[in-house]
Amino acid sequence: MQKLMSGDVKALTDVSGKLTKSNGEPIAYAGVFLRRQDDINHSITDFEPYQTMTNEKGEYSFRGVLPGSYKLFLGLDVNQISGWTWPTISDDGWIDLRGQNKLEENVVFQPLMELKTPVNEEVVRDKKLTFEWKPVEGAAYYNLNIGLKFTSGSASRQIKQGIVTSRVQIPAEDLYDEISGISSFASGQEEMKVDPLSLLGYANTDNQFSWSVEAYNADGELLTRSDGYRLGNDLTGQLPFFYLKERSMTDADKTLLTGDLEKAEAMYKADVQHNPADAHSLHMMHMLLEGKIMLLRGEGAKVSGEKASLMAKQAELLKKLVELHPTADYYDWLADYYLKETDWKEYNRYYALAESMRQTKDNSYSDATHAVALMRQGKMDEATAYFQQSLDHDKSHRFIGSYLAVTLYLGGSMDQAISLAGKYPDRMMYNTSLNWEELIHEMKRESTGNRGYNAALQSKIELYVQGKEKELKQWQPAAGSGLTAMKKFMDALGQVR
């Protein structure tokens, strides 16, 4: 409202649209919300200004919306969407208003995909798992996800991308080597502890797994998916749950599942001593080390030293693992380790090996982290190309801050950086939202009449480019120096991950 009253805002926009199913049926009396990035980390409140409901024709409208970025949210009754899905992903659904008079945003729900096998708690004992589903018209490729249960919830991991048929086989051994997200939990007043279910992951023959699939067109747009609400007998016949019992769990695995992680770790070590080619035990030793790292809290020399020691042990384990069973994930992990160690010879070697094995269609995150590594090596032109490539494919634009820093470091103008920040708005969910466009506008205003501003900015960005984040974090501008906005920009760069 302050911006509106000051005149520092463009025209208001009328936003309207329609919610329908692909068969033409309108979705009537559904909630529609336009939410700012600052608001989407909490539940919808009465204080948010843009809330409405569709009419009997599925139509909605908002009058006089302030310029800015908004994410479209819908409030739906389960019966309204049973058997249907809104084909959107977490980084979609954003509406950028920059003074246009009108904007139309329609939503068309698509039927959920039909799954064939494995379903209804089928027990799989083969060395390869066969996943099959009904083809989707217009689909150029599919992505497959497999989920697993944890003590305090569940998680899902994308196992394969770019599948061009409606049937695919996944070797069970490849699943066992997947590095699933590690979970922790606490009972009552107890300290946090690592969830053994997350450590053993897909190698747990007692766990029930689930799976889902997504269909994309040739432009990479999501057409539909299999996971969603399914009510009624006609929709619940093929439930996507199965058990994988191809392998036999070791005594160390069984001990792990009792929660005695120290004893399990000793047993895995003994198994490796007995058989140095025991890839599963090496993998589990790596996972247990990762669990220990996750539980380390705080900063300081002691914590940093413990982390460094554990990470070095992980690297040695991974070097043995890639000799036995090389995977892109293992090589990625090693590349990330040597990036942190700034050992560029080893980083470049393992990054190249990971790239040679990567089978994903969306490499936007690895492109961006590689751009950071190139930046730290002083290879600025190559870094710029990789940042650009990542931003063009990653709708979250999570590394736009780093790209802006490189742009300014290479002599780009504030106006050029402002234009890039507007083109690639940061969609990541930080503790506080990062509006890079506003930050650079602030720096531009702050630099006016400040003779040493550009030189100071170059020196601080150079610290970031060289990876001297600790020095940058400790920097505090002198009182009256007129570098407040610059400090905010540098602090924001520390959040980019």
C-alpha cells in the first residue's frame, strides 16, 4: 500500500479465469487464492486480500490486484477432484503482474493415470521390477517415482526420468543403491535420532513401497499424473503398493531396524572386512555416517572438525563403492565433497564421471552447482553459460542470486541485473523471501552519489566468487558508509543453495 500511495507502482490488474475438467465440466464453488511468496509458508488466513470462489460455471475474478508475483492456490472438496488432478508442479502456478490491465489464468483438471503393475501389495521377488501403466495421449515421456515409509511419515524419490514407453524395468540392485533422504524423529523429550527405515531405504524387504508416474509432452509440460484422490470402487481397484523381497536382509540390517545403530555399524564393518566386495555393507556404512552428520548441530571448531572427519570417511567409502558399483549418485556425492574441499582436479574428474552416467532429463540443479564450481575456479564465461542453462530449465530459479553476482562482477550494470532478476524471480522457499529485483533497486538508489560504491561492491562480490563466505558473513559496513542495501544483498547470497 505504501508503494501504491507513493506512486512507485504500475497499474493494477484484473485477474480472472475458469476452473474446468478436461471433459468440459466446470468446477463450481471452489476456493481460489492469489498468495504472495511471503505468505505461502503458512496456512491461508483471513488477512490475505485475494480470496474468492468460483461460480456455478467455474469462473472466478479478482479486481485491482497490485503488481507483484503471486502463486495460485485452490480450495477443493475431495469429491470435486476424485479421479482428477491439476497438472502442476511445486514451482508452477505463479502469476507475474507488472501493470498489465487484464490477465486470464485458466485451470483444466485431467484424469488420473491408470496403473497396471505392481499394485495391491504385490510381492516382487524378481531381479528386475516391471512397472506398467496405461499410455497417456500426447505424452512424449514419463517420470517414475517410488515412495517408502518412515517412522514419522513417508518420502518419495524420482527413480527414472524420460521413459518413452508405458512400461519400464528397474533392476532391484539399482534401487538398493538409491540414496534416499535421511529422516530423524524424537519421542517425547528424547533427543533427535536417525530413523533406521530411512537409512535402509529400498533395501528393506519388510517395508511397503508405493509408486507413481507422471506424463509430460514434448515441451516438458506436465500432462497428468497417477497420484491423487481416488474415491469410489471404479477408482480404487489398482492401488500402487508393493513389497520388494528379491534380497535377504543381513543380520546387520535386522540389527539396524531395531534401532541399535552403533551395533549395526560394527556388524557392517565386520561384513566388509570379511568380504571387501560387499557393496551393500559399504553403502550402509556411508548412510550411517550421513546420519551422524545430520544430527550434528551448531557451529564452531569442534562441530566443523567432526563433520570434516565424517565426510572424509564417506569419501573413502564412496571411492570403494564406485569401483564395485558405479552410479551417478555416488559420483555426484564425491564431486560435491571435493567442491567443498576446493580440490578442483578431483571435483572436475568426478563431475565428468557423474555426467557420463546421468540419465535424467532435468539437470538444472547439477548445472547450477557446476556453475558455482566453475565460478570458484575463476572460469567465469563457462560459469555464466551453466547458470543461464540452469535458469532456463529450473522454474524455481533458485540460483538467480549467484547469476546476478557473477553478472555484476563481470561489469554488468545494475539495470542489467534488475532486468535478469525480473525475468527469473526466485521461487525458492527461504526463511524470508528473496526479491532480488528489489534488492538491486535498493543498491542502485544507494549507489547514487557514493563514489566508492562500485569498488566496494566488486570487492565483496569477489569474496563470494572465491567462496570466502565466512569472511563475507562477518563483514559489517561501517556506520554511515551507505552500504546497508549492499549488506542485505551479500547476506541474501549466503542463502542460495
